[in-house]
Amino acid sequence: MARPAGSVRLSPPAWLTAGLKPAPAPIPWAAALRAAVALATPLAVGLAAGQPAYGALVSMGALSGVIGDTADAYRMRVFNIAVPQLFGAVGVTLGTLVFGHGWLAVAVLTLVALVSGMISSIGAVASVSGLLLLLNSVVGAGLPMPDPWWMAPLLLTLGGLFVLVLTLLGWPLRRAAPERAAVAATYRAVAELYEATGTSAYDEKRHAVTASLNHSYDLILARRARQHGRAPSLVRLLAQLNVVIPLAEAAPAAHLRAQLYGPLSGAIPVTVRQLADAVEESRTGTPVLDLPTPERPAEKAVDDALRHAAAVVHQAEPDPHNVDDRLGRPAALRVRARRTTRAVLFSGASWRYGLRLALCIGLAQALVSLIAVPRSYWVALTVTFVLKPDFGSVFSRAVLRALGTAAGLLLAALVLAEVPRGWWDVPVMCVLAALIPVFSAKGYAFQTAAITPVILLLSDTLNQQGFGLVMPRLYDSLIGCGIALIAGYLLWPESWHTRIGDRLADAVADTAAYVALAFAEVTAGQGDQGTRLRARRTLYRDLSTVRSEFQRALTEPPPTGARAAAWWPLVVAVERIVDATTAARIRVDHGAPDPDPAEVTAVERELRELADGLRDTDTLVAVRTELPGDETGVLEPLRQEVRAARAIAGPDLR
């Protein structure tokens, strides 16, 4: 039934409620069981030894390990859990040393927040490490810890190491199983992409392939030795993953062919799925392929890529000296460390986030030093979680944090009011801890609702305040959310001058460079396929990051969200330009005539003008461009996509 004219819409806007819809995700049974054992066992041991406070501290360390255990590959999980625990131990030591020292504690925690924020920009492990450094500093400065001073960091570290031991129990049996499953999933994503060629679902499936490729490369290449031959299983998986790229590159040409001449043969996605099964089961031998005879350039590209992939997938021992990572080999460790240090110290983004976090933590600690707030550490904890940079919008996280905390406190109130303290804490902790990985997969508000009662139960074991903990925690959370919203969002200039336009302009400029590189042998008589492949992979990865940043900006209130929504069609247009470039290059490689160098130069020029225009304006201005060329040539689809992009935006020349 239509809404009557003039009626007022009472439902909240989409940008406000975007995070309240649970994400579809399977139940991680293994992670739930591991969390239950990791958090409940220390409590049971502490009760049996007559030291429940010690058991609670070990469980707190285990909670940090459970939250940080987000990787799939065992090699990555060691770093994801162990390294942040060391930073957490340093943090709780600093907090314990300034406990009860008033303004000294404010100054130390503000400095720790600055360091924490700056190192969080390095990468995923550094981000979690910075988070634990600050969180444990806040807890140590806000809660009385057992003597001597080294006891709290030792117990917290033991909890994290306990999670690590539980995590690694399956390593002898599964070893490369997570990496193998990821590569197989990439093949299946490619199969779905070929099924979607010629349809409106193609763009969505291409995004899934890009995400799957990024995930698989990150799993296989993270922490790798420079000599690939030291890990034969990873050498084979890397070779199998590398041959997915020609299949992904041929997909845009196949999509264009399907739009013009009808769908591809169903044998193609079936064969790709068979390759996925072979990867997952580690099968070898001679593949038997039942593929149609290719006729057009796009069909030949798909056929060549598929046959090459089948040969490599079934090869038992690929040449370790002929396996690269398609993104370039890593530099020496000392070189990477020097680059990282320079990036942290001289990066504007690093300083901006560090200063924002330090400002809000300083305000939170100063406020609770001036006003008597019971167990005031919760205010700074809330600020830290809300301002975590790689988790989403500050505004939406503050709202979701408040709602999630309220839901978690409701559950905690029932537990603290009805369950007697003591041995009953162990089965209750089993249930509550198991909910953390389950709810974390659903979204931030759900994760907050699951973690809140666990922290309150552990805090009650240390403080013995019972039901009296509930309402102060709600007030503290609301105060922390308010500080983050006012000082970290409303009064922070970057919140209102979003940098998404600059990032998109960089992506457009990189796209122009990719167009020139794709046809370098046409325009300058030179070209390197390996360089082109790496450039394309890097560009798709960067576009994936840009897409994620825009999606994050869409959850911001106006004007940021409205501006991101207006610019969103241009993000899609740039992705299609990259696809059209790849399709044209593939068609040329398989028999289509070379394009006129002047046409390539014209396309590149239009894209560079578009990039310059995006940097010079905050308002999109449509630009009409003719961009003439051979209407039957290989670049015609690319010119159409460039015209579409310029029709959305360009430099304001009026």
C-alpha cells in the first residue's frame, strides 16, 4: 500500500541503521569451541587454586587472543596472536605503573594513544598490536592489579599464549589446508564469474573474484621466506593461484563476447569447478578436458587460459624458480622495516589518526580525573573501540557501540543478578565466550553485545561488585561514545572534508597509466607482460580498497554520505574502464587487430584530465566528450566506458 502524500517518514535513515542488519555468515563451530575452552579453563583453574583474580586476568588475555584470531593460515595466526600479546604486556605494565597517579596517568595514556594510533596504520597485525597496547594500558591504569608489577602482564600473556596453543593443535594435521581451501574458493569464484558473463550479475561476481584473489595471495604470501623452495606445498599453491589470473583477465573479453553473441558454453564454468576440486583434494595426473572449439579472440583467450590452468593444477611439482607472486617479490626485511618506520613517522594519515585518538583518550582520562566516575577505565575503552580506524565509520561505530553495549548489559544484568558467583561462572563463561566468534561474524554491534557481558563477568571476579557494575558501565559507554562523536567526529575537520575524492582521482590516474602500459608495444614499441600483470593486479586491489572506503563513507551522515552516494557511479565507471582495457588487451593478444596509437593516447589523455578534474573540485560536473575512433576497432568498448565516466564527472571548465 502506498504511503499517503504528505505523510512523514518515521523510519530512521539507511546510513544510521546499516550496521544493525546481521551479515550472513556460517557459524564458526571450531572458533566457538576454542573460545569457550580458552576463557572458561583459566577461571576454573583459578577457582581450584583459590586465586580467582589470577584466573580472571588469564581469561582477559585469552579474550584478546580470541578477538585477534582472525586469520586463516596457521603461519599468520601465530603472528596475529603472539605479536599483539607482547604489545599488550607492555601496555598493562605502563598502566600499572601509573595507576592512581592522576594527571601523570592522563599524560602517559595520551602519549600511548598517539603511538598506538600511529602504528595502527602499518598493517593488520600492527593494528591489533596498537589496539592491545592502548586497551591494556587503560585497564592497567584503571583497575588495581595484583603485586608484584610483573604479575598482571605475565598472566595476560599466558592467556594469549593459551589461545595460541589451542589454535595450533590442528597444525600438524591440516598444515596448508586453509591456503588450499582459499585457492579452491578463488577457482569457484571464477567459475561463478564465467556463469555471469553477459548478465547484470557480472560486476558483483567480479568483485567477489578480486576479493578472493586478494585473500588467497595474502594467505600464501604472508610471512613467506624469500626462497620459495623451502615450502614445496606453498610453491604448488602459488603456481595454481597464479594461473587463475589469466582466467580472470580473459573474463572481461568473455563478458563482452557474451553480450554480443550470447552466453558462453556451460562447459567452461564446469571445468573451472573441476579444477577447484582438484586443488582442494591435491589431485595430480593428466587432466581430461571437454571444451568447445574456440572461434573468436575472446573464446581463444578463455580456452588458452583454461588449458594452461588445468596443466598447472594437476602438476605435482612445479618449477620453484618459475613461480612469482604477480605482485613483485618482497624487499629485504631491513629495507621493509626502514620503509615502514619512514611511513609511520612522515605519513600525514598516521599522524592524523594518532592525534585524533590521543585527543579523545586525553579528554576521556581528564574527564574521569575531574569527575568521580566509578571504574572510569570503561570510558577510555569505549573511545578506543569506537575510533578503531580500519573497522568503519566513527559515527556509525559510536551508534552501534552504544546499542551493542546496551544489549550486552541487559544480558550481563541477568547473569549477575541470577547466577551466584563461584563455580557457576565456569559454565556461564563457556556459553558467553562461544557467542563471541559467532556474533563477531554478524557485525560490530553484535560483537559488542557478545563481548560486554564477558568483560563485566571478568571485572566482577576482580572487583566483586555484582549487579552494581551494570548501570555505571552503561553511563561510561555513553560518555565514551559522546567523546568520540564530539571530539573525534563532529569537531574533527577530516570528518567534513572527506578524502574519498582524492583517492578516486589517484585510482583514475593509475587507470590511465594502465591503459598506456597495456598497449605500450603499440605506442612505443615496447611492453612487458609481467609488468602489465602486476600493474593490473595492483590496480584491482587498489580499486577494491577505494570501493571499501566509499562503502564506509556511505554510512556517514550528510554531507559525507550524500557526497559518497553521488560519486559512487563514478567508482563503478572506473572499474568498468579497467575491465574494458583488459578485454581489449586480451583480444589483441588472441588475434584482434592492434589499435591505432593515437586512439590509445586519446583515451589516456581523457582519463588524466578526469583525474585532474576530480582533484580540483568537490562537485561532480558532467563533461561531454566525443573521443572519436574506429567504431569497429578493439578500443570501441573502452571509449564507450570512458565517455560514460566523463558524462558523470570531469573538470569544471565553466
